[in-house]
Amino acid sequence: MKTVRIAILCLLTAAVVIPQRASADDAKKQKVRPQRKPNPAMARIEDVAGLPRVLLIGDSISIGYTVPVREILKGDANVHRPLTNCGPTTKGVAELENWLGDGKWDVIHFNWGLHDLKYMGPQGQNLADPKEKDSHQQVAIDAYKTNLQKLVARLKKTKAKLIWRTTTPVPKGCKGRVVGDSAKYNAVAKKIMDENNIAIDDQYTFCMDKLDKIQLPANVHFSASGSKELAKQAVASIQKALGK
């Protein structure tokens, strides 16, 4: 009798424990997400000896055109970029020294803007509604000006040929940003670039009459073919700086 009771108790315990283990295993399976393929734009570049070195600095817009720029300039230049989204000017001020490294740069093609002008919530919520009273731009335009002046001063010390890439447009319906703010921030940047005799790759103007063809709907990002068009623009300014 005692043996039977023990057997029944064991069965009851197993009935409780096994589903719990199965449930835990299922939860683990649900948490496992497929790994994203590495973005080729973030690949480390081994320099080809004798070729000039080009550095692209910018946010996800620049990430989108990095690979096609490399493809177009293959055999003519070593094209690098920081292995990150370069975000707002505040991130640039904090990390530019690391991005520049110890090597010599022949051309630096750079931009900050879309992350500066986007709106944040009171608790740091990303892409907040600009109409809300407690939302604010991540970097207000006056601070943007100050930060960009610091960044330009440091970039000039590299003795590289500098190219400012204007901030691309904010389209209608885009969350967390206001149409027209790119032009306002670009006006501030242009004055700084003109004062420092820095060339300008005006991708804002280039995009304006073809946004519906190259930019994603209600999104600051571009289609793959759109990024290739921006790459051609960037390459034209880089080749000019290289004297080609």
C-alpha cells in the first residue's frame, strides 16, 4: 500500500513538473530571435596601399549610401565610416576623436542634423509628437550651431579636404519631425561652412524635386535605389575634392 502511494505521488509530481519545464522551454524558444545579418556598411575596411583615404560621417542616411559609394570608388579610394550611427551633434562632440583615429584622412564627407531636429518626450521617448507641450527637439538649433562649430574646428585640424553634406528633407507624415526643419538647420550649417571655406554637397536640394521617387513614404529614409542616387551625389563631391 505504501509503495502504491509513493508511485501515485511520483506521478502527480511529474505531471506538475513536466508541463512547467515544457512551458519554460517554450518561453526560451520564443525569446530566441533570428540574428540579423551584419550590415555591410559597418564592415571594417582594409586599406589598399597608395589609395587616398575617405571618411564618411553621418547617421542612417549615410549608412544607406556607404556601400554604393565604396563600390563606385573601388580602386580609386579607401572609403571608411565609423562603425555606428553618428546620431546628433552631441554624439559627434563626444565621439569624434575616436572616429578620426590616428590615421591620415584625405577627404572627410560629413553630416549631422536629422537626429538633432527630431522631437523627444519628457522622459526621453524617441520621436515624440512635436505638438505636445512637453516634447522638445533633441538638440535645439542654437545648441546645434555651437556643437557644429566645435566639430568643424576639430575636423579642420585633420588637414583633410572637408565636405559638408546637407541634411536631407523631412517628408509629410513623418513621425517625430517637422517638415521644413531640415532647411532651418541647413541654413545654420551653411553659414558655418561658408565661414570656414568648406565645400557643400547639397543633397537637400538634390532630393527636393524627386522625394516621391527616392524616399520612403512618410519616412526620412530612402529606398535602396534612392540611396544609390545619394551615393552618386556624394561621389561627385568626393572626386572633385580628390582632383578627379
